[in-house]
Amino acid sequence: MIVIDGRQSNYYVGVTTGQEGAILRALGAYSAVNLDGGGSSCVVVNGEIKNKPSYSFERAVANGIMATVNKENV
């Protein structure tokens, strides 16, 4: 899973879907799904925001995707 920060003055210009595909191919992806292209995109690891959301904070949204690790199997 990756998140690409969107248009933010003096920080980042975002990417097109074609550019996103090229990034994913470079990372070794064979297939992918773009789930969100908006300002609610946010990656949180152990309670800490890891990207730079458009509004500088987590936006309240009705859904999300969560990945967990079973430390007994790592």
C-alpha cells in the first residue's frame, strides 16, 4: 500500500494516474487499484501520521483500510 500526497503549495504537485502506474511498476507491482484520489488519503502507523495530508490532519471519513501484523507469525 502506498499513498501519494496531492497538490500542496511549496510541497508537492501530486501525480496523474499514468505517473502513479509508473511508480507502482517501478516498485514491482503487477496490478493495482486506486482507492482514493482526494485529501482524505492518510497513512497512520502506530498512531503516527506518516504522510502529509492536504489539510495537515486526519479528515473524518466513513471508511478506511487497515492492515495488521500478527507478531506471533513474524
